[in-house]
Amino acid sequence: MIDIGEILLDLWNDSGFARIFAGFSTGGWQNLVMLVIACVLLYLGIVKKFEPLLLVGIAFGCLLTNLPGAGLYHQELWDAFMEEGNAAYHSYGAIMRDGGLLDIFYIGVKASLYPCLIFMGVGAMTDFGPLLSNPKSLLLGAAAQLGVFAAFFGAVLLGFTGPEGASIGIIGGADGPTAIFLTTQLAPHLLGAIAVAAYSYMALIPMIQPPVMKLLSTPEQRKIKMVQTRNVSKTEKIVFPIVVTVFVALLLPDTAPLIGCLMLGNLLKETGVTDRLSDTVQNAMMNIVTILLSTAVGATMVGSTFLTPQTLMIVVLGVVAFLLSTAGGMLGGVVMCKLTGGKVNPLIGSAGVSAVPMAARVSNLEGQKANPANFLLMHAMGPNVAGVIGSAIAAGFLLSVFG
């Protein structure tokens, strides 16, 4: 005779509800807290529109990975994968055999495939014309990496290891794919916290940057109107990605995957004979990879590794890195303003962070607040795209040191 009560009891015991409420000793409370955090992130992405294309996927990945019993992501498999001398699990084949759906998604993150493909899409959507018309913009992109190295030293002083500090510091570059690329190589256990911090601060650029911009510049400097930049030839735009790839990859070989994909995407855009490929990279491929990347990153937000004091310190260090990067770019802009006799508006220096094109738009907006006839967007795009290159170079340098 079938015992309905026993069947129902077995169903309950096998359910995720039972595992969540089994008690604090089993970590059920951590799953419950992470489910709440996932819902908060979904709210921020959907309602507040904080980087929705990535934050929605990250939040849903977090939701899925913290559903007890679902078996979509297995932190223990990746811990075994990272363990030296564990030949049985130190291969993607073992992950494919024993892992869940999100484990398989995460292979693309761990292998650095998704960040590089995202960079290819970014390259295809980027116009390096403003940078080529004003090469001095490269200096502002370099100055805006100040926060990366300042936050690195701060993290080390707070007890993080060198690789962990490097992964935290790269948040200051305001480049999500670069942060993910470096963190998966150096400190994969911090990936969830670093990715959430990086993309959250990128979404908050219109709130974070203006106070720093006003603090480090005078009203007179913010009113400066810049002359129109020169037109850049098609030949220059085609040669540029080739030259940059060769030079940077030879200088810092660890940067080759990111710089190579960035410049390949840009070359597809500029040649004029690969429009179909450029369109695919910018749209179909970019959208597909964004879904896989964001969901896989969210899967790493397991309660047992995310709910730690380290996460709070990463959030604080991340905003410090971002503020200092903005300050570094602004200080570079102020110096350039003085050296050129007031021909450069220092506001464009804040666009030296890698958030394209949001940082350039903020520079333009603040310039128009000071002088309604001021149009700084194209001038700010030079430092902005220089910041993309700068953050990739900074990541390559840190990877060569700690990798």
C-alpha cells in the first residue's frame, strides 16, 4: 500500500525549502540572504536601470546558484580545479562531466573567453578618431589609472594578498570585462563581489564623478571651450589597431588577449569591407556573450564565499579606486590645461576611466552646466577610449607580476 504521508515527507526533505530552513548549521541562512540580495540586484537593474544588460544576468545567476538542491553550480568542483596536484579534477573535462549548467557557463569565464569576446564587441563599437586627432589624450587615460594602483596598495595593507589586491584595484579602471578577466586569473574566489562592485560603480558614474570634478577644477576652467579636433583619415583608423596590437602585445604579452580582441573588433569596423562581421560582433555575438558572462559571474556569488567581511572591504575599496581614478584623470587634465595656456578643459580628464561612453557624457554635461555653449563630448571621447587601452595595459602589467 502506498504511504502518501511518507511520499510527501520525502518530497519535503528533498526540497530546497527544507534545506534552507534546516538550520544555521547547514548554511541555509546564507542561501536565504543571497536570494534576498539577488532580488535587490534585480530591482536595481530593472527598476533603477543600473547597468541592466549585465546586472540582471548577474542577479539571476546569483538567484539560481543559491537555490539549494538545484545543482546548477558547484563551488567544490572549482575549488578542486584550482587545487594544485589534484589531477583528477584539474581539467574542464571533469567540470563538464560532474558540473551543472552554470558550471559549464563558467568555463567560458575561467578560460577568459567571454571577457575577450566582449572586448571584441567593444572594439567594434569604438571610434578611436578622437584619440587619434588628439594623441595627448593617451596621457589622460594613463593618469586615470591612479585608482587602480592606489587601491591595490590599500588592499594589501588591509591584509589581502598581492593577487587579490590586484583584482580589487582593477575596479578603478571602470572596465567590467577587464576586471573579470584579471580576477578569474588571480583571485577567482572574489569574482562575484568584484564584478558586482565594478558594474554598480560604472552605473553610478553620473553620481560619483561630478563632486570630484568640481573639487579639482575651478569654475573658470570648467567654462573653457575647446577648438574642434582635426579630421582623421581612414588610413589612420585602419593602421592604428594594427600598430597598437603589435606594440602593446610585445611590451606586455599578458595583455595580448584583451588588446588583440579589442583591436580586431575595431579593425572589422574600420576596414569598410567587413561590415557584416562588424555588425555580428556588435549585436548578435555581444548579446549572446553578455548573457553567458553575466549569468556565469552571478553563479559565483555563493553565500558561503560572498557573505564575508572581505566582500564589504571590496565594496569600500572599489569606490575608493573609482574616486581616485577620476581624481587622477582630473589632475592630469588640470596639468594639461596649465601647460597649454588654458586650451584644454580639465573636465575631459575625468573621462580617462574606461566606462565608454558614459564618462565622456558626464564630462560634457558638467561642461555645459558651467557654460551652456560648451560641447566637450568628442574631446572627452579621446581620454575615454584611451582609458580602455589603459585599463587593459594595467591589467596586463598586474597579471605579469602576480600571474
